[in-house]
Amino acid sequence: TAPEKKKTQKARWRDLEAHAVEHAFEQFTTAQLAEIGGFSTGTVLKWLPTTRYYSKVKRGLYEARDPWAKSDKSK
């Protein structure tokens, strides 16, 4: 039997972004995000300030969001 291929790093980041869109407005700790993406906590902490898919609520807690969703104000 052939060994299973690991997901690429790029695919794991995309999975975290897709998770944010699917779970918009839910809150996650950095440890939860690290587990979901398969990264270390330190790696996730460096990535979070660069992404628009998660916004910081308080230290160690982030809210998932969909950066492409239309706001209710536009209706």
C-alpha cells in the first residue's frame, strides 16, 4: 500500500480560510485554529495578523469572518 500524501502548506492555509467562511462569526482560540490547520500555534499567531478571514477579539481569541460577504448596511 502506498503512503498517504500530506496536504501542502498552501492547501492547509486554504482550509483555514474556508473554515472561516463556513463558520463566520464563531470564535476560536489559537490552539483550535492550529489544530484545524495542522500548524503550530506560533505559526498561526504569525499568520493571523496578515489575514482578513479572522479578526482579533481579545488575546488568544479570534472571530471567523467572510471578507467577501455583503454587509447588511448595503441593503
